[in-house]
Amino acid sequence: MKQVIAFLWGCLVLLGNGCDEGHGHWSYQKRVTIAPGVRLNVGKSGVGVSAGVPGARVGVDSNGRTYSSMGLPGSGVRYVERQRGKS
């Protein structure tokens, strides 16, 4: 079992090093509800905040860019529109 874990960890490290070359990447995101309809979004790039109702949200990402999103709740399908540059 230790060998399998070591192998998988090595694969993750190798995949992570290729992210800047146009390959796939690993990501992590955790959402914490801080008030009804308001979420704190924590990921590997930093912290952002969003507000909205099921199916529609607006927010500021960890890079300071604003965005809006619309989707079908529970389906995992959504459309996101981002502003260019920091707002």
C-alpha cells in the first residue's frame, strides 16, 4: 500500500510540474457560506467572494477579477463570464 501511495504522489508531482506547458492541472476549491447567499471561495490561488441565488452568482476571484455565472442547479453545468483585468 505504501508503494501505491508513493507512486500516486510521484505522479501528482510530475503532473503539477507540467501545468505551465499547456497540460492538464490539479485544482482545489472549498466554499464556505458566510451568510445566506454569500460564499467565501478558498482555492490554491487564494480567496475570493461571491453572492447570489441558486443558478446565478456574481463575485470577485482570488486575482481581483469580477465575474458572473449562470447555471442549472444540481447539474454541474454553468456559464461564467469574467471581466478583463482587475476591476
